[in-house]
Amino acid sequence: MTALIEAKNISKTFSRGGVFARRRIEAVKGINFSLEEDKPEIFAVIGESGSGKSTLARMILGIHKPSGGQLIFQGQDVDKIPRAGRAAFMARVQPIFQNPFEAFNPLKKLDFYLTMTATRFGGATSRAEADAASDQALRQVGLSLDEIKGRFPHELSGGQLQRVAIARALVSKPRLILADEPVSMVDASLRMSIVNLFGDLRDRLGLSIIYITHDLATAYYISDRLIIMRHGEVVEQGPAREVLSNPQHPYSQQLRAAVLSPSATLETITPTH
Amino acid sequence: MSSQPILRVENLKAHFRGTYFGVSREVRAVDDISFDVERNEIFGLAGESSSGKTTLIKTIAGLIRPPLELVGGRAQFAFLPDAPTIHQAAPAAVAAIRWRHLSYIMQGSMNVLNPLRRIGATFRDFALPHLGGSAGAFEATVTAHLERLRLDPSVLSAYPHELSGGMRQRVTIALATICKPEFIIADEPTTALDVIVQKDVLGMIRSIQREMGSSVLFVTHDMGVHATLTDKLGVMYAGRLVEVGATRDVFAAPRHPYTRHLIHSLPRIGDVTQRSGLPGTPPNLANPPPGCRFHPRCPLAMDICRTVQPAMIDVGPGHRASCHAISEGGS
């Protein structure tokens, strides 16, 4: 039972201002969780804006250094990875961003990103190898290199572009994917196919996915476990369906009650005070 | 007068026309749309990005700027009785009804408030010319109105960046409703907000609408919001209205395959059945597919769908949909 990634009491404090009026903002306060190496799962991180979920994501990616605690990825402290080992770490932990239209440079062709990832992190040494790796990754998401080669981001719809973003993350054969609000900018008719794709990647490729979202309904639908964050702290955690069916913490209950669904009525949303 | 709808949209067409490198291009963003909005109701407009929702409400509000062009049809407001459509009314008449009768809650409250002016100054800029009266009386009106939206009067001396997203959105709602307009257009007002704040803001729009008896044209792609808030629902796909009816009826028995997909693909807490996305992608409006625009993605597509544009037909009281499968007798 080895951990793929383990967060041990990690926290992050930002300081703002100069010598005078110095303010400290505690974005993440002592979070613990761990994902098992041999048990791929979709782990949802739920919280409102400002709850520290994106700061947590940046720490997992090694962009921010934790101010306290340790983040262990496959037995290695993420913070202490030497410069030489950085690329190997990045190959194993890959991000997917919220807005596919902002994630890609509109003036660059899409296959450029796939080739770059293949040569930098995927170990491809020739053009042919990079193309083969790109094509393989694109096929995992239901596309192929023939469809993508030479095309610019504006030629694809949001859903297709997000698939390309996921394929790009898969090129380096990662163990962990960090998806920050990956479906909130995708059209409603295509959203569920992206969400289903995550489930498919978990089942077929054995990938673990950290799914950051504020959408409780998709978290319920796809994730195995979840943590609910508020003001940098975890207020509730556990198996996704159990927690969302019967939330215990007042904040989780409030979140649960705010989910709008076709069965909700007008009266339930009218403020009472 | 009371039986007359407050807004009647008939065969409205607005296209983007432009010439790029000598090639003229026409994007039919609003194509032959008709519906009525009655007094004291919330009319919801659903559809995904690039389905023409925002272009439609801009056209209805008379905010037509090149390259957008009005091609045909009309949008008549009951408070502009002399003009058959808002686009033919005198500019002075349109300016007079803005804010007073027709107001607009804009998308992205972060961007619509002037960051260099205090909220109070923004209120004076927008509402004072319409409300008139002394500065003291105006101040009192504004304060009373803010309290209705559970905002502290101290926000008037704050700059936009000092307020949270939810508060800013409430300020824009307060701005749009201060003159007690008869018709409010709301363009995705809650999309950028967190679920708890969203619920709060929706409840507020609902209660203030009920209190003032106004009509609201509420645009969002979130079907959950439509189910909770709106009285009537129109669903747009690729620049056309594909289904319209009472929200309750549309959710209970959606007739157009696209509406059915939107409703059935919504994940719900407590329901673990498999949901799926639609195959294909939304069409390019510069070159829409012939016949029914939905046919390349439609599970029920027949031969006729590929060539003939389906007409809007009645499928129930006040419930219309445009699909060949309905007229063929199937569903």
C-alpha cells in the first residue's frame, strides 16, 4: 500500500504588502489526503472561489512551494525534487486547465503542443516518435493525429479542444492528472462526454485524477472520493456519493442545498430572511 | 392592454455581415425567431455558447452595431406603442425608455462597474436622470432599494474592487431594478458565481420581480437555473428557437431531441445512471447544415431533416417545437 501522492498537513501562506501594513493570507491550512498507487480513482476537490483549491493544485504541480507540511509523490518530496528531476516529475503529473480557448495560443497549431510534450517529457527523440506518441494519446480521447495536424485552436469546438488538452496531458504517460474545472467552459451538450472520458481514463489506463470543481452534480456522478474545502480548510471528506447524499458539516449541507436541479422548486430558492 | 404581451418578437432575423479579404461572410446568429413575453413572468432562454442567445437579446434591446445587422422581423414592446419595432422608434424615445422601462443586468458584474467610481456615483450616473428629484430624496430611494437586496448602504461609498463577486452582482441587480422597470433583460447574471451565492442571487431576482410585477428575459445555459427560476422556457440551437413552452411542460415532456438531451444529460445527486454527451459539435453559423440545423447530431434524423427546415408546430397549450419527428407522428 504505497501512496501515489500524499499530502501531509500542507499549508500555504501568502504575504502581501511591504514592511508596514503587511498582511498574511492563509490560502491553505493544514490539508491531509492520500491517493493510493494501485487504486486509480477520481478524487474531487470541491469548494467556492477563494477556498484555496487552486492554490492546492499549484502546490501539487510544484508551482508553489508549500509554506508548511510535506507533499510526497511516489515517495519523493515534491519540494525537494532537484532541477534535473523536474522533467521526470512533470511527465508523471500533468495539468488540464479550465478554459481550453485560453490554454492554447491561437497562433500555434495544435500538434505543436503534442509534439512539444512528447519531446520534452515523453522521451521522444525523433519526429516520427513524437507523432506516434501524439497519435496514441489522441486516440485515447477519441481523436486522431490526422484530424488535428495543422489545425489551429479556433477551428475546433470547445469540447474537441478540451479533448486535445486532455490528449496533450496523456502524451507523457502520466500517473496523475490534475484537472482544474475542466468542464465549466465546455458546451452543455458536450460536457458529459468529457466527464465520461475521465471515468474511462481511470478504468482503462489506471490514471488517478484530481478533479477540482464547484459542480457537485458532476462530482457525484464521476468521482470516487472527495474533499470539501472552505477558507483553506477541509470541512468534510469521504466517499463522494456518501458525502453528497448525506452531508454532515453545515457548510456541506449548505452547498448541497444550493444545487439547482430540475426537481427543485421556486420556493426552495426564495430567501426567507 | 393587459392581455397584450409586453414583448412580442416576430420572425426576428439579425445577421453578422462582414467582408474578410474580399470574401463576404454572413453569420446568421438570429434566424427567424418568434415568441411572446407576458407581463409578470420570467422567460428563460437556454442554449449553448454560440447558439445566438446574446445576439438575440442585443437585437431585442435595440443594441445593433455593425457588423450585426437587422435583416427582418420585429421586436415590439408594449411601452413603445407607437413603434412597430424598437428598431424603428426614434432614438430619443428609446433613450427615454432605457432604465426606466427596459433595463439590462449584464454578464460579468466584475467588468460592468467603473472601477474608478464609487458605487454611489455609478448610481447617480445611471439612475438620477431617470428618477429625478432632489439629491436627498434620491439617496433615500437608493438606500431603501439596497436594503431590499440585503445590501448595506455603506456599499455606496465603496469601489467595485472592495466588494465580493456576489455583492457586485447584487449591486448590478440593484442598478437594473432601481427605476422599477417593466422589462429586465438578464444575460447570464449568475454564471461566474459560486453555487451558494448563485442561489441567493436567483432568489433575489425572483422576489424583486414578483414585488415589482416586471417581466424578465433570463438568459443562461444552465438548465438547473431554468428549472428553478423561469416560468417559460425557450431553447435555442444554432441561431433558431427549437422549442418554447411553459418551463414545467418543457421539463416534463421535452419534444425536441435537443431539449430532451439537455434535460436528460444533467447529472443529478442521488441518480447514478449513465449520462452521455451528444456526438458531433455545434454547427458553424456561417455555413449551417441544410434542412434542420440539428440533423447531423440528431438520433432521430430522417431523410426529410437533411433538406427541409422544420416549422414550429403546436405540441400542447402554449408549447411549440420544430421537429419533423413530431409532425411525422413519432416522438
